[in-house]
Amino acid sequence: MDAKFLNPFIQAAVEVLEAEVNANISRKEISMQKSSLTSDDITVLINLVGDIYGIVMYGMQTKTCLNIISKILGQDLAELDSLAQSGVAELGNVISGRATIRFSEAGYKSNISTPTVLKGKGVEVATLGFPRIVVPLETQFGLLTVHIGLKENKSGESGSADEFISLINGPVPQKGS
């Protein structure tokens, strides 16, 4: 994966966490992960399609999630209820949205999916053979781990979901075929 696809997500995560929760952030050692299993209690998953496509995940422990979302909402949350889940999904959405704005400014068109919240360690996420770069961001609220597995769409296609699937699996069968 090209490093130019990594920085927009890390910069966006730092900006959003600083703005929303006044986080003090230090980046820990970056690694590569090929496992398809989640390693955190909570993982927000977002897909990208377009000139840049793949997957981005934001992982954290439940306590970290509750600390961050409680601070954003200005109220103490004791459990990962629907409000906390909605809050952490929106956090992932905002970070990813900011990253795609940076891509757009660099001439890449990409869209993000609606966030999906995965609860529990060891959830299998098929990342379609994309190795993921893992960037741990330490804050006073706990560790937020950003997993990025992206590729550039060099086919010149517009990057619809069908085109994304065809890049991975071959052409999508059409009705009546």
C-alpha cells in the first residue's frame, strides 16, 4: 500500500480527536497485519470505493470507546448501548470523511460506506487479501488503533460497488446472463 494513502487517515484521526475531545496523541509503532480477525472490543469498519478502494477500521477497547464518546457527548456512558454505538460509528465516519476530502484535494475521488460497528474480539473481517497497515494512536482516553488496507484503482473505472467487486473477483454477472 502506498504511504500517501496512510497519512490522510492519520492526520484526520489526530485532528478529529484533538478537536472533539482535546486528546493528547502519540503515535506508537506502525505494523503490518494480515490476520482477518479483529483484536479490539469495538471496531468501526468503513469501506472506500472509487479511485482509492479498500477498508479502514478503527479499533479500541470498550473502556476507551466509552471514555471518548462520553467526552464528545458531555455525559457519562457506562455501557455500550445504542447511543454509544452510534457515537463511535459517527467518530469513524467523521475521520474517514476528512481523509477522503484530502484525497479529493490530491485528485482522487472516493466515497465511504456507512460505518459498521463490530462488537467483540476475534470477529472475522474478510479484507479481500489486503494487508493492513496498523497505526496505534495513544490518548489519555486509551488506545485507538487505525487499520488501513487501501489500493489505487488504476483501471480508470468510476469506482462503483460493482466495479470494486469486479476488480477483486472479475466481472459481475448481469441479470439475464
